[in-house]
Amino acid sequence: MAALRDPNLRAIVICPSNPFLSIDPILAVPGLRPLIEMAGVPVVAVSPIIGGKAVKGPTDKIMAELGVPATSRAIVEHYSGLLDGLVVDVEDGDDVAQLPVQTHITATLMKADEDRDRLAQAVLDFVGRIPGYGQYGKGRVSMMDPAHVSGIWAILPVKRLDRAKSRLASMLEPSERAELAWAMFRDVLDTLNSVQGLGGTIVVTNDAKAADFARTCGAVTLPDPRDAGISAAVQCGLAWLSARNASGAIVVPGDIPFATPPAKSLP
């Protein structure tokens, strides 16, 4: 667990093990998946499938019994929004079209140490090219990561600005909706910064512009768990606070109009 909070963490790589028998029990450890989701580094899996089959073990047999095709898409869907990227063998290169994550095609079969070294380097090179993170960097996460925090914190989930205010599509152009969401987000964040007694603010977002602005305002920023909705974003913020023993949290939407601070300080 501590390794996932290490400021020198560069990436999280899920090896080509059996997703059902080997990886799922690990991800089921209480608190582990939220830590992975908010680690702020690329999460990449190496597909255990080569040419529609597992190299060894019962992976493809299990998938067949479950009625799941042995494909790259099935691997991505199995990890249910956890991945930023997938490394796929050259035999399955035609299987990556329209996948919802970044992909890299290379030889993944490891028969000797040289193969393992080559694949490891290919994975590191790949994660450095994933948009939003930079060269293995925490591109969307605040470097403020104390072991403990105090007081009541605000959790501010922010949708990507280019997807915001879709209900106004009949009245506003996409650029106008993005500008409206941007203005409201800044107003809400400015208001939170003026609330006396607030321990701090966590902005959960995958929008680079919003995250950059939030960090300049002193907020902690966490990546949204693969744009999985407000509830997942809030859970991400709560997991961060729970791991640091915060005393409480309030959830504040990023698009409250005319937000003003309370007259009294928080307890």
C-alpha cells in the first residue's frame, strides 16, 4: 500500500497473469483499488492473450466458460475502467481498433530474460507517452500528499470541460458550454478557498486545465476514476481523506451558481 503513495511512483503495471485467478484477488484487497485509482500515474496492463489464447494456464478456458471472448477488448472491460493503457501482442494488433484506452503493440511472449527486459522497457516507454501524465509524471495529481490531514475537507468533482453542460447543447455551442463550466468552477473554488475552518479542497478531475488551476489555488487534485461519474469521483476523494484520517468531508458540485461562503467558520 505504501508504494502506491510513494512520490517516486512512475507507473502501475498489471502483468499478463490470469485476470480471474491472480489479479482479481489482489484488486479485492480492501482499499487497494481506490489507491490505484488515485495514484495519479498511468495504469497499464499487459494482455495475457496472444493470438486469441493464453500462453499458459486456464485464462482462455475460464473466459470461454464465462462466455467472454479472448480478446483485448474483453481484457479492458474486465478491469472495468481501471486501465489507461493496454500492451497487446503483435498477433492481436488488429484487435485494438476502437479500444477505450491507449494501446501499444509489441511482442509479449517471454521465453528468456532478454524478452522480459525488452518487454519491460517497452512498457516503460509506452506509459511515458500516455496523454495527461508526461514522462512517468503525476501529471494530474497534486504533489501535496501528506500522511495525515485535519479538519473538514471539501470534495469538488469536476467533469472534463469539453463534456460539461450537455443539457444546454440545444442553446449553447460546445465552446460556450466549456467556458460556462470553467467560469463556474473557478467561482466555486474561489469560494471554498475563502471558507474559514475548511481543512482543504480536493478537486477530482481528468481535465488538465481545471487540475492546473486547482493546484495553483492550493488544492489537492486527484484523477477521476476513468470518468466513471460523480459517485466514483466522490469515493476517490473520500478514500484519499480516509487514508489520511480526515475528520470529515463535504461534497460541493463544481457548477453551483452564485456560490458564496458561509457567514460562520466551519467547526
